Amino acid sequence: MIPMEVISLENQTTAFVLLGFYDIPELHLLFFIVFTIVYASIIIGNVLIIVAVMNSRRLHTPMYFFLVNLSFLEILYTSTVVPKMLESFLKKVTISVTGCLLQFFIFGSLATAECFLLAIMAYDRYLAICYPLHYPLLMGPRWCLGLVVTAWMSGFMVDGLVVALTSQLRFCGQNVIDHFYCDFMPLVELACSDPRTAQVTTFILSVVCLTFPFGLILTSYVRILVAVLRVPAGASRGKAFSTCSSHLTVVSTFYGTLMVLYIAPSAVHSQLLSKVFALLYTVVTPIFNPVIYTLRNKDVHQALWKILYIKKTETLN
């Protein structure tokens, strides 16, 4: 049975308790160690990508410009959620109502921005592979900057509206959130006032922000695969198939779990399963993205080794 703890002022809840994975306390220490290593790996992997791209002129291309933005996004949004989750493995975690809404706003905005950015990256690869001669004109610096700014701004505008509606709700009575961060569904379940406007708005925005970018990604990769099939069989063709399948696996995991939780939440009958799904897009995909997109890329390897060599030479001198 979930404990009921109320911190109120004039019958208004002023703070929430985040339960995290309270129902499996025997695994808390193991989870803390594993997720600390994973979180550190996410930060280190994405920082290496940013450093490599910024220090290598060869990597100053649209693809790597988008990847740097993806790395920034993943550092920020995992840092919004994971530290609180790690804290919940060690002690009871409380968060103010304002802090809870702020966490939801920042995480939701960054996750939405990533949805748009992944679609932009897939479209960029489609243009590079299918229209190589026109690619420099189609993906000029101004256009790339405009796409990235649009992705970031769209994320904050979309989730700003959701948070504005959620902040209008009254919270009183039970203040226990059965999750490891302030997510929309567990939060509105605690509202004393009618949450239907916020729920309907969130559903509509989720459909738009998830299905359209995912549809663009699938369309882009289908056209890329068609173009690759026209190339004579060989090592380059096999590498293209391997890369596309890796990208699609991670992207499908990211969008798929978000779609289940935000578009069809009734499909998840267990709150524990809901938290496991949330782990997939908060921790699992961010750890795989650096590996799949760049850290196994020869250009990135060369850039990193060059930086290490320069630093080593400077140290010796």
C-alpha cells in the first residue's frame, strides 16, 4: 500500500513525495550503482562528441552540427531527471509543487525538442544520400541554424502550454507521486480540480509532436533504403543497412515508449511497467545515441585522438 503523506497550507499541497522504485527496495543499492555509471557514461560520451566537433574543422558540417545539439539536449534532459532518481534510491525524495512543475517543464520541453531534432537529422541524411549534388545548397548554414532554433523553441512552447494548464490545477489531499520524476500522468491524478482541459490538450499535442516527426523519420529512412538498394552489393551497402537499422531501433524505442505513455496510457496497466518504459527514453536511448551516431564514426575517432595527441605534446613540452 502506498503511504499517504500530506504537506498542506490551507488545504493546498505545497510539496510532493517522489516514490521512485519504492516497491523493490532490495535492488536500490544495485540500481544506484548501475544508473550512476550509466549517467556518467551519458555525460562523458556526449561531452566527447561536443569537444570533438568543436575542435575539428572537418566535422563542421550540418550532420555534426545537429549531433552537437542532440548531445546538448541529452546532457540537459538526463540531468533534469536522473539525479532525483538516484537520490530516491538512497532516501525519501520530496519536491515542491513549483519545483515539480519546473522539472516537468524542462524535461518535457527538451524531450519534445529532441523529437523534432531527430526528425531533422533523418531528413538531413535523406538529402545527403539521395541528393548529394544539391545537398550543400539545401542544407546551408542559415537553414541548419533555423531548423535547430525551431526545434528548441517548439519544444519549450509546446510544453510551456501544457505546464501553464497544469499549474492552474489545485492539488490537495494525497501528495505522493508514484514515479521517479514529475511526469504529467501521475501528477494530474493528484489534482483536486478537473484536469480534462490539460489532459485533452496534452493528448492532442502529443499526437502532433510524436506522430508527425516519427512519420518523417520513417519516410526518410525508407527513401534512404530504396536509394541504397540501387547501389551494387558490397561493403558500403552492408554498412548503410547496419547504420540505418541501428538508428531506427533507437529512434523507434524513443518514440514508441513516448507514444504508449502519452497517446495510449491505458495500454500500460502497471505503474511499475510505466516507470520501466520511462527509463527507456530517459536513460536507455541517451546512452545508445552517442555510440550509434558518432562514437563508432572514424572521423570522430580521429578528431578525439588528435585532441589527445595535441594535449600530450603540450604536456611533454
